[in-house]
Amino acid sequence: MKQSTLHLKDEKGNLLGLREKQTLPAGLLQESDKHNKWYGIPVLLQKLYDSSHPNSDLLQAHSFLKILSSRLSFEAMTCVTEDRKTAQESTFPNMYTFDLFGGVDVSSVVFQLMNEDLVKDCLSVLYNCGICIEGVTKNLAARDDFVLFLFTLMTNKKTFLQTATLIEDILGVKKEMIPLEGIPNLSGLVQSFDQQQLANFCRILSVTISEPDAGNDDKHTLLAKNAHQKKTASPSRAEINQVTLLSIPGFIERLCKLATRKVSEATGLNFLQELEDWYTWLDNALVLDALMQMATEETEQSSTESSDESSLATSPLRHRLPQSMKIVHEIMYKVEVLYVLCVLLMGRQRNQVHKMLAEFRLIPGLNNLFDKLIWRKYTSSNHVVHGQNENCDCSPEISFKIQFLRLLQSFSDHHENKYLLLNSQELNELSAISMKANIPEVEALVNTDRSLVCDGKKGLLTRLLAVMKREPPDSSFRFWQARAVESFLRGATSYADQMFLLKRGLLEHILFCIIDSGCTSRDVLQSYFDLLGELMKFNIDAFKRFNKYVNTPEKFQAFLTQINSSLVDSNMLVRCIVLSLDRFESQTEDVKVVEVLSECSLLSYMARVENRLSFLFRLINIINVQTLTQENVSCLNTSLVILMLARRKAKLPFYLNALREKEYAEKYPGCMLNNFHNLLRFWQHHYLNKDKDSTCLENSSCIPFSYWKETVSVLLGLDRTSLCAIVRYIDEPFEDLDRDLLED
């Protein structure tokens, strides 16, 4: 630890230093105190410092610290309740005087005495200073030795919550991510936690395993990301921390138990109203003391995890807090646990995590909680649509539901374990669908361990569909619900999976939301376009159902208007229609296919070459290399799909010439084709990278990735005599192919 320094001003305003073995006359301190209105803080700090040596009277030291802590706590309470973002010295004189005289440093020294009572009050002092004084928490965060020392204090159950709260605040402002392997005996520390402590510890872990700026991922250009990846060491600190966590024996199993443990029912008729009030109450500093006291009472009443349910219910504190505190307390913890599991599911150790989550029956456990806790009751209030913004003000209830949906999305996405979201009866239904259609069952379904699937009358996916249909049009959950269901369909297209959802009216529900519900949220509409694309792709029955629902010119026009209003949002659906049309046109021996091809307004619309060209023009024009993001790069791939299918039918020159004619008609010769040429060069840099997984492009299109690469190479060919090279269609005066945008 650094030596602590106390500062005070003499009568001329000069700062005097007070270091170890250096004292100032008590008279000078008291005189200066009166003159400067320091309220006795310097004297108390002097006494605390003098009595904070290993051989000192710690009871005396504690008495000084308690006085200081009490004064600072009162001001911190005022700071929180008045919602003061930047406190002024005149408003909080004790706090500012304490900081001016190095009180934070002194508290850090007192910590090392490892006396339980002193530690508790030191934690309170540092936490309150961080609330009111800008820079205190950042200064603490810069001291790696101090941060690691704080973790050693978490072994004390009585001060655990205070310590965890301070660590969380410090890590939130720390510039560099802390290495978990640097924490002394991390494995032993985590294994010593009871379930309540482990759940709270997940709040800290979430900061240490998440990649920076993950929440704004879609807003960063792919150029910037690729450049960053070249400069950044691999694996990242977050990835190393994830490996460290997974090496702790029993860690994932305990998280699964936490996520799926049942909660005793809250009594009283005003549960939902209390739930709505809770997130504002949680911002009050009083809640920290209440939760700390509750944690202490639990520790004192029981040393076993099995009594988690009963001890809190009989606690004296229960009678002074809202009726629903128990369940909200549980919801808050589950949010953090689900978040950690979600991050691990998206990491490099995904398959290892998947295997453990399946083994420890996470999905069946969540299914059993669904009606009673996760979606216990339909809330009447229409929540604001938050889309992908995770920084919004959300109640614990909303945060919990969104985190649950994100976990389902991560669990199902391109993974064979997705069938664990069904029960045995629903798995049998999938098998029957495949048998009736005379197609083989998908391998993942055959390999699913039925002892690990959901039990009960409905599986988790079916329960989610039922809830989805009841949501109001602009519900904040619609985006995440659609994403979770879509992830079940992602990967290689499965006819049985599609029919399972079609039989439950999902297509009609989506079309209602797009055409008839009046939904205006772009995020929600995009998620429904993507889901519709996965649901209909290559499925002739889905197109027949579409035509039955969209049965008037007015409805069809309304549908097209929604698609055309934002092609970035709807381009995956456009890709699905183009791919499906191409597949159906090769199946003209099938009577049902021929019938639907002739009757379906959507397929007839896309069959007209001028409409496909119109989509192609716009897809190329709305993106360029500098503006490509993870969100809009799909527009480039959709334009490539249109051209690959044209190449298969030897019509690629016709499409390229149409692009050239469009440029001249709009008096911008070379503009569109140069832009497309640059985009395809970027595509090569991006998708031919050895770390880039190209199987999703292959699975989603049923076009071998080798054909994708070959088509891009043909289009970028330098031979002006080639009818399939872009360069042939750009007149030399308008060529702009030498400019290497990828190196900018």
C-alpha cells in the first residue's frame, strides 16, 4: 500500500503534509479547524491515523472511524436522494474536507488491520466518498494492489455485500480489465461462497468477462473492427477470464442451480404494483443497508443453502420492507446469473459450456419457472420499446425477462442442443412431421438426449410462442422474443422445425404484426422480418399460408410498403424469397409447387426480373465499405445471392449491364459499379479471413461457400473481355478501382 498523506492548510493557505512519524501540534489543528470550518475532520483523521498501527488500541481507532463514517453517511444519503450528479463542496462539507485531508488514503491503510468492525466502516466510508466525490473511485481503481486486496475481504460474510458493491463500482470505472487469475485463491474464494453470495458475485464477474463496448457492437464499422482485431492480442483478456472461470470446479453447476431454483410465492394483492415501485426504491441508498442486513441475518440464521427459502421469510427485516422483496431480490440475482451464462455461451468455449448447461438441466429448470416467475403474469402497462439499447432504465422484472430471452437466443443459435427447448411429446411431433413428408430426421434431433429435455405439458419454446402472441404491438419484449424464436430456426433449414411453428400459427401472427398491428418500432419490425424469412425459406406450405393471409391487393401493398421502408431491416426476408423462388422453379414436377407458384402474389412479384433488379440497385446503393457494420453487411450478401443465382442461369452479364444502364440513366456513370467493386474486395478480406466462420452463409443460403468465393473472384476479374467481370462495365474515364479503401 502507498503511504498515506494528510493535508491541511496553514493560516497563509499553504498545504502542510502529515506523514508517518510526523505530527502537528493539536493546537494548530484545532485553530485551523475553527478558522476554515473543517468540522473537526482533520483532528479525527489525525487521531485515526495515529491509532491505526498493529499495536494500537483498535477500539479507539474504531470509535474515531465510526464518527467519521456517520457524518459521511448522512451526506451520502442526501447526495443519493437529491440525485446530485456533481456534488458541490458547500453542499457536502464533511465529505470534501475528508477527501482534502487524504481520508481515502487513511481508510486504505486502516483496511490492512483486518479488524472486522474497522473493515466494515472503511468500506462504508470509501463507498460513500465514491458516490459524492468525482474521481475517488477512479483513483482507487488505478491501484491494482488495492483492488486485488478487496477480493480477499469477500471471505467475510458480514462484510461481503459491502465489499462486492465497492468492487463493482471500482471495476465499472477501471480502464484495464482485471485478470481473474491474479485474485489470490480465486477457486477457493468462489467455492466458499453460499448461493446468495455467488449470485451477487456474478455482478462483478459480468464486468470481467464481457468484451468492451459489446452493447454497441452493431454501431462499429467492420473496417474499424478488423483493424482493431489485427492490433489486439488474441485471446483477449475477457476470453482468458472466461477460461479461468470455467476451470473452477462446480462453478457452472452452481450457476444452473441458482438460475433455476424456485422462489416462494409473494403474498398480497399488490405484488405487481410493488414490483413497479421497486426499481425506483432500489436507487435509494437505504436499500444497500437493508440488503446487507438481510444478508447478515441469513448468515446468522443458517449456514446451509437449503434454508435459503425459509430464513428470509421469518427474518425481522421482512416486516419493514415491501411484501415482494423476496421475489424481487431473487429476480435481481437471476438477472446477473443469466447474463454470465449468456456471455459464456457466446465465447470461444461455447461447446464446453453447452455440454455443461445441458448436463445440469438448465433449460428444463427454466421451463419449470416460466409461468410462476419468468412470465408469471401479463403486465397491463405498455412498456417503451428499448430495442437493443441495454442502457435503458428497466425494472428488475423487465431486465430479467430480456436477459432470459437473450439466453435462449444464445443457447439455440446454430447449435444442436436447441431441441432441449422441447419436451418428449414435441420431439415425437417433429419426427412425425419428417415421416409424413418422407424426409429424414435431422441428425441433431436423432442425437438429442431425451433425459435432458423439458418436462411438463409444454416445452420452453411452445410456452414462449404463447406469450409472444399475447404481447401488445409495441411491447419492449417483442424484439427479443422474435430473436429467441428465430435462433431456433437458424442454421441448416429444417422443414420439420418450420412446420412445428407454422402449425402453431406463428406465420399468421408475424404477418398480423407487420401489416395490421400498427407497430412502428424498426427494431421489432426487423426482428419479425428476419423471423419470417427463416420460417418461410424453401417451405412451399409457408408461402401457401402467406397467400391465404395476404389475400387482398391492399394487404399485399401494405406488406411491400413495410419491406421497402427499410431494406436494411428487411433484406434477409428478400433473400429468403429470392432463394425460395429459385428452389421452387426447379421443382415444377411437384403439382403443389406449381400451384403455389402460379397463385402466390409474393413469388409472382419476385419472379419479375425488374423487381429483382430494383432490389439489387438499392441494396448496393445503401452501403459502402466505410459504413459497413455487422448489422448492414447482410445487404451485401443478399445482393451477392441475387447475382449468384443469376450466374447459375448464365444471366450475370444481363444483371451487370442493367447496373451500368441504371448508372447512366441517373447520370452517375461508374458510381454504383465502383462502389460494388470495393464492397466485394472488402468481402474477400473479411470472409476469407481464417478466423471467420463462413458456414452460416452456406447454411442460410444452401449455396456452397466455394461458389460464393468463386462468384466474387469472377466479378472482381481484371480481364475487360470477360462478360462476368465488373471492370468490363465501367468505362475507363470513370474507373476508380486503384483506390485501396481497405487500407484507409
